[in-house]
Amino acid sequence: MVASTVLLWAAVNADAQELTARAQHSWLVTRASDQFPASVAGEVPREPTAETFPTSVQPWWLAERRACEGCPTRSVGKALFQTTVINGVYGLANLARGQVTARITPKTWWANMEQGWVWDLDDFAVNQVGHPYQGSNYFNTGRANGLSFWESAAVTAFGSATWEYYGETNFASLNDLINTTLGGIALGEMFHRSAWLIRDPRATGRGRLWREIGATVIDPITGINRFLTGDASRTTDKPADLVPSSLTAVSSAGVLWRGTQSSAFSAAGQPFVEVNGLYGDVTAGRSRTPYDAFGARLRFGGGAGLSEARVRGRLLGQPFRNDTVQFNVLQTYDYQNNDAYQTGSQSFEAALAISHSFSSRVRLQVMGWGGLTVLGAVNSLPLGVTERPEEEEGDTGQGVSEGPRFYDYGPGANLGATATVSRDRFPLVTLAYEGRHLYSIDGVRANHFLQRGRIDLLLPLTGPVGIGASAEYFDRRTFFQDADRTESGYRYPQLRAYVTWNPAAAVAPAGSLTQAAAPKPGSDAPPSSGASNLWITGGGTFSTLRGDCQECDEETPYRHSGGLLANLGYRVNRRMDAGAEVLWMAVDTADGRIRSTHVDAVAQFRPWASQGFFLKGGAGMAFIRNWVDAIGSGAINSKALSVVIGAGWAFRPEERIGFQVFGTQHAAALGDLQTAAGSVPDVMGNFWSLGAGIVIR
């Protein structure tokens, strides 16, 4: 990550000067936009064919299944194969480091499938940084093989799930599945687009080679593929959809002074380096292209090796009121390590931004956001423990812990706001606030509230050089769920002084960055059968469920029952459907009747448009009544974090009425289960289902 940051920073200034020339030089963009209709917003790029181009203008790249001359050859099978190879490479690396979890056999695979999902005990950085980075490799096997953002997201989930079940001997980890998939998507697209800032596919010679090598450091999978296929030396234009509308980076280096709860500052400062990058303009423009605008922040030093890492990418954008008001849907990956808290999270937010220009050079931007944290982690200690004990060195290998684990997992919510006054795109004053709530369902049972306020003052001196100062305030409050309802808190201020470097931003000409792909009948073009964008399914399942708790000694039985499953959503494109899913099932036992209802947001993706095979994934909430298997009779109603993965086959996927068969696994993370006999910690329910249903479009 350090090397990636340095290379990205070095490329920004040079790339900024090339953006306009590169966009204007792309004959393909101009020619395609003149002759062919644009793709439907938000759809997977359509695969052009000879039929869609007149014979006199057929480009060479059509025969190679490329979306444009600078795009990679499209291959779903190759993406899935390379994802499996990556799992093998990680497994061999873990084996070489002496990790006992890497000694896999078919017996461990079967044991993992029998057990289902659990929470793991790995180190905080392994789970919150290592797994998201591993997921970025999966994601970019898709991007390196011509798949879209959403298709690559499905590949990420595939890589994560197969690693959890077949890549390690320990049981499949629910927190790893979420962190690897969602964190991998955020980091993967950020690395993929950042690497394309460095590449110059129109250049030749040694300079071209070093740029390709530098981009490979940031996005190894795409870089390796380009060297293997010869694309690293082929002269083409950049893919137009990977050229940002604007580009800004502010790097800073300085000293940080941290206070205490009494506000006393230490005399000795700590050095730090911070990089803030803005790719595109997240506060403006209609967008249905994920991550055509994103912000990234990396901070090293200041009390920790990596003290902050954040990526916030736009999934959808819509302007209002003559472009003065902007609505966005965002995805956020976040990692912070400071004296008040160490936290990491995967979240989605809705944001509203307002812009006002005081003059042609001075601008005010205000943005507020709020959203849901799918899964967050925060460091914590059990009640009565004031210092984290030293971990004894085990024989499990580097990064693998046998516990105890000193951080909590759970879903939650977040909100925040920023206000920035800028001059010539250089931020002069920034005010920021963010708040985060996490409800622990694994670890110390508590509600965690994390708050942070920040003000930045920057002064340009000469050229790209400036100076700055920042004041921050951190506040943490924890409300434990013990009998006494114990509360604890910690807060402190922080000051920073630094020198900044802000390369000149570049803005490409309006309209030059949209690459229109020629539609291919029968590929991603709207189906000819008259099917609508509606997606409705209804059917039945035969399900097996098992309730377990990680601290229970007794084996719990497998229960069998029928269930009902329904989906309601819309067709994103010919390969993907998205919407809500409900799974309901009831099981009669000697101790009572178990009833469970899963309500999830899901996406269903078909890798091959001409085939019926699909993958499914999603998350939401489960409502459990009388969960008797784990602890005996007397259980009461409980809510749980729900996660679902699955696969199946759709028959007649292009028609109004179709049919599908599927297999799914749902996990219900209940956390503490309250019963008549007391509280049982770390209860997890696993539901395996085979089913069939009718599909209406």
C-alpha cells in the first residue's frame, strides 16, 4: 500500500497534463458516439460485434472480444480461474510462513461445509486491512479480464467464499466474507483506476515499460495480465471510461501532537505523511458508472504505521436544481487507528451536496451523509480489564490468533458532514464531522459511539507548495450491556502542522470522456422478448438448519424443514438482478417451534449472458423466534445480522415467465441470545437450502 501511494502521487501531475490531449486523440470515442447509440445508463458494457459496425470501419479489437481498443479481452472463465489461482498462491504463501491453517485436505473442506459460518479470532489488521486487500486481487481478476464493476463484484464474492471454505483449515469466517468482499470491491476499483492514471498506452520505449511496471505495483493482476497478453507493449488509447473528469491530489508531511483527556499536549511530536486524492468530482454530475468519482485518504505515522485508510466511491449520482444540489449513493471502506479507537468498517451511505460559487475562482461545497454500516470492528476490553495483555506466541503462524480477541464486531450506522471553501480548486478551509455507532454482536456486548471533528487550514505559498494546520478532536463512548449498565469514555485533542504539495488539477473537455459502446443484439442490449425491468421470484425450499454457539461444548443437531422464498427487485442489465429477498421457514422440535425470517438486499448475477447459471449474494436482517437448538427451551425473539450466498440455474431467463433452481446458505449472527436460563454468547445460525421458483419479469 505504501508503494501504491507513492506511485499514485508521482503520476498525478504528469497524468493531469495528458488528460485533455488523450481524450481528444481517441478516434474511437468520437466515431462510436457519432454512429451508435449510447449504452443504457448503468448497464454492463455491451460487447460489439461485426454486425454492429459497417464493414469499412470494423476495428481490429472486435475479433478479440474487447469493448474498446485499449480494453482487455473479455473472459468470465479466465477471471474465475485466475481467482482460484490467487487462492492457491495465498495458500502456498501461508504454508511457507508456517501457518497451520494452510494445511488443507478434502477432510477439512467437508468439515468447513458441515459447520457453516463462525466468527474468527485473527489480528485486527489481518481482518480489516489484509482481507480487503486480498479481495481487491479477486476484484481485479474480473477487471483485468474485461468484466464490468458489478460483474467483478460477483467474482470478489466467489473468491472470498471459496477461500473461506477451501483455502484454510479453520471454519469459514463470516466477518472475513464481508470484509474481503466489500473491502475488496472498494480497494479493487480504486487500485484499478489509479493504475490507469500511471499507464500511458500510447507511449513506447523504456518510459512506457516503467509506467507499466509502476501500474502493476498498484494493480498486480491487471498488470500481469497485460504483460502476458502483450497489451503492455501494444499502442492504443486508454479506455475512455477510465479517464477521470478531473484529478486532484494533496500530499502533506509534518508533525502531529496528541493531547490527553486533560487536554495537555506532549512536547514531543510524531511525524506523519498523508495523501488525499480526488478522482473525478463526487459533488457534481449525473452518474450511473460506479467509482467514476471517488476520494481516498492514506495516512502513515502519527502514532501508528498505518493510522488511516479510507476510500469513498460514488455508485450513483444525480444532480438537482441546475446542478447546485447533488445526490449520491456511496460505498465506503474505512480504517482508523488512534489513541481513542481502532476501527474498520464497510458501509453504504446516501449523501447530499450543495455547491455555491462566490466568484469564478472561489467556491463553497457542503456535503452531509448518513448510512448503514454492514459490518464494523472496534477495539475493546472486557469490563474490569484496563490494559490489553501481551499475547503469547503460539504455533499457529504469523497473523493467526487463537484468542482471546480484543475487538468487537457488529453492524451499525454512520453520519457526517463537511464544508470546504476552495480557491482555484485548492481547499483553503475545511470543517468536518463524523459519527459512528456500532452494536456489538460478537465480542464485548456494548454499544460503541465514535465521534471525530476536524478543521483544516491551508495556505498556498508558491506553485504547488503550501503550508497547513489541522485541529482534531476524538471522542469515544461505550455503553456496556451488563447488569449495571456500565459506561466508559475517552477523548482527546490532536494538532498537526505540515507542508503540502498540490499538483495542478486537470479537467478534460466536456463530453470527451464518455465512451459509447456499440450494442450487440442478444448480449447486454434490452431483450427482444418484451420482458420488463421488473424482477419477481417466488418458490419453495427444502432447508437444513443448525444453531451453534462458539462457547458451547455440546454438539447441536441438524434440523430439516420446508421454507418459502421470494424476491422483488429490478433488472440492472441482462446479467444482473438486484432487489430484496425474503426467506421464511419453520421447524417443529420437541422443545418448541423455531421460526426464522431473513430479509436481505441481494444481487443475482449471471456470468454468461447466454447461459442460465447465476451467483447470488446479499446481506440484511434475520428475525428468529424460539431458537431452541442452541440452548434448550425458553428462548425468546431475537434479531440477527443476516448474510446469504448461493448459486443456481435459470431457465428461460430472457422471457417474461421463467423458472429457476438454486442452492443457498444463509447465516444469522444472533450475538447474545437471551433465554429463560440466561444469556448465551456468540450464537450463529446456519441455513442450507435447495429450492425452485417461478421468475416473472
